[in-house]
Amino acid sequence: MRNFFLMLIVLLGVFQNEVAAQKADQKYDVAAIVWPSYHPDNRAKIFWPDGIGEWQTVMSNQPKFEGHEQPRFPLWGYVNEADPYIAQMEINAAVDHGINVFIFDWYWYDGMPYLEGHLNDGFLKAQNNDRMKFYLMWANHDVGLNWDKRNADDAFNRVNTAKIWDGAVDREEFEKICYRIIEKYFKHPSYYQIDGKPVFMLYDLENLLQGLGGVEQVRDALGWFRKEVKKAGFPGLELQFSLRREGYSWDPDKPATTQKEEIEKLGFNSLTHYVIAHMTDVDRDYEEVTKDIEKLWYRISDSYKADYYPQISVGWDASPRAHNYTGSIVKNNTPENFKKALQKGKEYVDTHPEQAPLVVINSWNEWTETSYLMPCSMYGYGYLEAVKQVFKDTKQ
């Protein structure tokens, strides 16, 4: 019996050491943005009538010019990401390669949520969702024809700017959204927090201002939101904003400094970006782009009161969404060059120890913007392996 208890103590010690090692193994929070469009959704049939989401666009992808690095197809096939077994596979692949947070694009149009299947039916029903964290980015932008390949050429060339859905909401709708988010998502044990505060990112400040009526109205609404989060038992709310290019103003009649002034007046706790196309000119070599965005990280960190978390994109090429694409395309975004950008992001985090160790990557699955981590027909597991080598394989 004594030997049994000794063995039990030894095994318990081994288990505790393994758990501690697993926790220590990931010093950094590496968050990949998720575009939740690859599953059946009745409302999405307006863009993808085949009923399989934007896989319909990916399947028809073709090169647009000689030397164009397209098409790129998923090695895992055209999976239904609202399936919990598929989500379980994705979670394992992500965590095993150093991605321990998913940031889900989250939508609300015409008084109801849109494209929640990947999160609600996939990720949240996966048996292993305790392996990683998640948080929401409210993608409250308007929706036009860009997602619809049949009409996207006009949309990209600004021939037809028809609005299908309006991303602006009034105060009543805003409160309805906040209650849903607090109850359905913030309280989930896998929801990502900074200092115990659930993180919530906002995409489009202009639409929030238009819908609620101006800066003071938005300030009041966000203050109400913070109070409701505290009522739900949290110490507060980590309100994050997705920046655009420097010098951009919400109102063309206002000076460019308005963006910074409004962000600070509204009390955002932290900042990041969604994609490199929002940061600089991407129609050039990836390594040149990386040099510019690294400078931008530090400039924003020095000039804004809010914490800035570095954003690293796998690439940018939105040509799969159009028949005749004439927009910007980043060149030479190989896994090797992506790895160099990740190392720069790691260095930034190391020089900001007072902040959460968070790095944001675009993205897990933006296939039609050619900025994805998932295994592909061109580079295999190359992008995932780059993350693993930088954030997981090295001793911390």
C-alpha cells in the first residue's frame, strides 16, 4: 500500500510538472483572426448561392495574369467550419503550432447576428475548446457587393457602391448587442481576457458614430457597456480598436488628427490593426512592407495613450473575389519572410513587458484575401510552421 501511495505521489508530481510545462511553453498570446464564412448559412446565399459559404469563391479561383501566385487551395478540403469535429481539428492544429487565441469576426445586420455558425456550432461545441481562448471583433462595417464574385468587379472598381446591409446601429440596438455578447460569449470560460477583463474589438468607429449620433453619444454608450460588464462580475472591459492608416479621418471635412482625438476621448484601452492593407501600401515586396509596419508599431505605441498590439499579416491579394482584379497585391510573402515578420512582432512584445504578450495575425482563414495560416496547396504547412518556430519551438 505504501508503494502504491508513493507511486501515486510520483505520478501526480509528473502530471503537475507537465501541466506547468504546458503553461510555460506558451509565453506569448498569438491570436489569429477568423473569417467565419466557410459553412452553410441561409442569409449568406445572397453572395454564395451554392450554400457552402465563400468556399464557392475559393473553388473558382484562377490566376489573373502571368506569374500570379494563384490559385491556392486548402489541403484540408472545403470543410464545414461550423462542424464541431472540424473545429476540434482546427483547434488542435492551431495550438500545436503556437496559436492559442482565435479572434472571430462577428456580425450583426437587420436586427440579428450573421455568420455565427463557425463560432456557435463549431468552436464552442468542440470538445477541446478549452485548449485555446477566443474573443470577438465586431465587424460593424457596411456590406456591399465585394463578397459576391458575380458583381465584385464593379464593387472593386467603385462602379456600383450599392449597400446591402448597414453596419450602423442606434442605442437600443447597441444595448441589445451588448447584452447578447456579455451573456453568450464573455461568460464562456474560454473567452480571452487581459487582467481579468474580457477583450472586445471594434472594427468601424465611423459607423458607430453615425448610428449612435456622435462622439458624446458613443462615449455614453461605451460607458454604459463597461458598467454592464462589471455588473456581470468582471473587473471591467478591455475595449480594443482596429486602426486604419495614419492620417485617415472619419469625416472628410475634419482634420486627420480627429481619429486619434476621438479614440482617446472614447477611452479605448488598446489598439491593433486588422490587416496590412489598412497600414501601408502593400503593392510591393513583403519584406519592404514588414519594415514599414514595424516602424508603424513603435510610432503608434509612442503617440497613443492606449496599448498597441502588433499586427502581422500573412499577405494580401483579394483577387480571388473578382474576375478582373486591379487592386494591390503583396509580393514574395513566403513562409520564410512571414517568419521574419513574426520575429519582429516577438521583439516588439519583448520590449513592451508592461502589456499583455499579445500578437495579432491576419489570419486563420482569409482565403479570398490570400492571408491565411491554414495548410495550402502552395506552401503546405509552411505558414503554421513559421508560427511554431518563432513562438513555440524556442525555449522561452
